[in-house]
Amino acid sequence: MKNAHLQAAIDALVHARLHHSLADAQALRDAVSSAEQAYGVQQAVADRLSWFSPDAPQHWKSGGPAPGAELTHARLPEAGIWPSPAACAGPFALRGIEAEIALRLAVPVDARCAASLDPVSASRLVDAMAVSIEVVDSRWSLGLEAPALLKLADLQSHGALVLGNWVPFDAAHDWSRQPCRVQVRGAAAQEFCGTHSLGNPAYVLPALLRHATHAGQVVPAGSVVTTGTWCGVLHARQGDQVTVFFEGIGEARIDFSA
């Protein structure tokens, strides 16, 4: 990127990741002025840090506050995708916890296919689902209070993704009655039901797949999309073990004591 402000944001995020430090969000609060620029920063950081293997299945996060609102997306570093049960393998500034459902694509998707999708037809591309835990983290000094576009540039505050066992996906599943439980060892479990912000995890797929294929890319079969939180952002501490359970689907667990 030639824009000096964007280059400064890229350099700051790369440095923060390499040195496990925090970048000055206040100094760079106006460096990114659009979602398009934020996605460009995401890609530039990924290129600098060599995150992705050619032709490998991809891992994405996608979500939004409500149906009809603009969705945001980020491709996730492969090194931070962990099978459950996971032991924390790196430092986190925040250790936020989001209980989510991840969906797995059965077929490759190109731009022509993505252009025609709605949530119903996109659901037919999915062969499996799994309980997932997204660890929320930030490379910015202001954490979750950083400007929205800086958070988007920082993979929408992504830290790591823990995936439970895959089970067959049911496109007719009644998500409005789906219970979810989050248990932090030593504390009372927190219960949720039907609390996905978009009503259906597959709602994110059309916009995400159009985003992921917009420059002619193909999203390979086996790629995974985690689809937004059911519990807001909960906060764990060093030493906590967190278990997320979705009735009838499965569970995922992360131990932050490692």
C-alpha cells in the first residue's frame, strides 16, 4: 500500500504480533478510513507474516449485530486454529470468549457461485457444523475500545479459534430454540438460548463468500466459517478452563493454564 497512514497501521500490527506487544491505537485512530482499507490492511499483514498456505482449506470469521446490518469478515491465521480440547499456546492481552457455531463447506466456491447465494442456497453448500470458541484478543492499546476500523484491520479482534468435533449439518435446524452453555471452571455456568444475533449461523455465508471470492479467488472445499457469538464477549483469566456446550451439537474446551 502506498498510503503512508495505512502503511503505518500495517507496520504497527506486524510489530505487535511479532513482539507480543500493543500498538498505539490513539496515534493511529484515523489511519484507516474505510472497510475496504481495513481489509487491505488484513491482507497486507497476512502477506508480511506468511499466514496462509496455497490451496489449503481456509478459516474465516464473519458476523454482524443484526440482520440487515453490514457484516464484517476476516480470514484467520492457520497457526491459531486449534482442535478441542486446546491448551493455550501463547500470550493474550484480553482472553475474551465467544461461543459460536462453525460451518464447513462441502464444495469449493468461486465468485460466480457466490454471487447467486442467499442463506438457504448457501446452507446447501455446508456438510458439517461444530461448536467453536473464538478467543477475542487485540493488538491495539485500547483493546475493544479501539476505533471500529482499527479492530476490523486487526481481524476484528481475533486471537484464536478452537474447534470441537464435526457433526452433520441440518439446514432445517431450529436455531431459535438452540441452548448454549458457557462454563468457566470454578464459576456458575451461563446459559443462553436462541441468542445468535442473526438468527441463523448460515446467514453470514452469502456475504462472506462474496467477500472471499471478490478478486477471483476460490474458497476450497473443507473451508470453515465461524459465524458469530451467542454469548457476547465473556472474559476469562490466566488459569481458567472454559467449556462451551451446544445441546445436540457438542462442545469445545480451552485451558488457559498452559
